[in-house]
Amino acid sequence: MKLAIVFALFAVCAFGQLVEVGIIDDFFIGQNIQKAQVTLANDLSLGGTPIIATSSFSAASDCNIEFGNTLIGCSRDMEMRVTSGEQGRSFDSEIFSISGDANFRGEWVVANPKTSSSIATLQYDGADETFTLNTNGLNNFDLTFGGTATEFRLSIVSDLETQYTTTVYTSSGTCSAVIQVPRTPAQYNYADTFFDIQYSDFSGGCSFSSVGAIELILPSSDAVDAIVRKISILGILPSASPTSPPSASSTPVPSQSNTPTPVPSQSRTPAPSQS
């Protein structure tokens, strides 16, 4: 399977600045198709046997060419693991499309009811069509993009304060980092949704130049409704050579400071769950 993500070329002003050099997932592939849902047939108490739903979605082997390198490994696995809740309550993990937004094409939406607990997970480990982790499913992917990449960036909206854990499996070990996400204000701009994790913030032994799998984990202890709209990689591109200017077809990437203030997406903005 072709795993290479082609470097994006940017306008001259972008060189030497922190820019997006790759995409893990922009949730375009599998939108309005992939979901993992649990509806409790009976009350479930903490300590009981979890109720689990999983889903896998793989694109064609040439998805990086067809869709513009927007899903690492051309595949995404998800799991919704419910650890407590009341009879009849539903727990959802789903990929949706976004319309009318020039910055995002899709989103991962997690919805939990009141008086419940769960763990929602996204897994990127190649096209194995199972949630069973393959720690080298990405075939030693170079997440440094030739030494230019330095951090993850996630765009997250949440109705409650929460946290995501990012775990990276590499040839030299496993490492993880936690993103603390505050409640998203009712009126927000794009900058409010960006959360960056530098590679140096990860604990454990990792070689980001030889990655086999990545997981993003969202626990909920009570009614967290949250959205992730993009998982990307940021880095600093080398300065442009005077004799080798960027192609005229390069796509400029605006900096965070001049990102326009949008109206929140009308697709799935989290709202507090009903009691």
C-alpha cells in the first residue's frame, strides 16, 4: 500500500515558518458512512463487562493520490467502548461531512449521554479491517517528513472540558501525550479550536521517523460531546532556494494569526446532552 504523503508546497512567505506539512486525517474519507454505536439493552454499572462497537473503513490503495493525502494508511478503525450507563441510552462515534466550510471537509463526532462513561478511540494502523492493533501497520512511516515536522495539530470543539490522549507506536517503542481541552466558547474562531502537541512533549521512547501505528483516545465520564475536524502535522520547511522558487501551483497556507473568524459549523456543533 502506498503510504507516502506528499509534501505540500507553499508560497515563498511560508518557508521557514511553522506550517502544515502533512495530514493524518481530515475526515473526508468515510464520511456519512463510518460509525460505531452502542445502545444499552440494560443498565451497565462500572466494573461490569464493557459493551463495545467497532468499525473499520478502508479506501482504495491509491487513496493518497485520489483524495490528496488526507488519511494516513488509507484506513481508519474506530471503537466505542461503553463502561457504564442506563438502559436505552446511546453512545455514538461517527464521521460526518461538513458543507459550506472552506477550512474543513469532515469531522469525527463523539456523543455521550448523561450518567455514563465510555472510551472512544480512533486507530490508524493500515488497512487491516480490524480494531486489533497492528503496531507496524504503517510500515515505519516517517512522521518527521524528512526532519521537517515537529508537532501534531488537532482542531477540537467540545461542550465540556475534556482530554484526548495521542499514542504513537514506533520501531523503538511507544509514547503518548495528553491534550487538555477546555469547553469551547459559544462564540469561537478557528484559533480557539487548535491544539498543538510537540513531539518533545510525548512521554516514552519513540522514533517519530519510524511509526507503525497511531491512536487518538477520548474518555468520557459524563456526557462529553466533542468534535475533531482535522489531525495534521506541523513543521518548518527549509528556506526556499533563490534558484528554485515554489511552483506556481503551490497552495498558500494562511498563518493562524490571520485566520478568519467563522460561524461555527452547522453540521454537528456539540450541545449538552439531555438528562
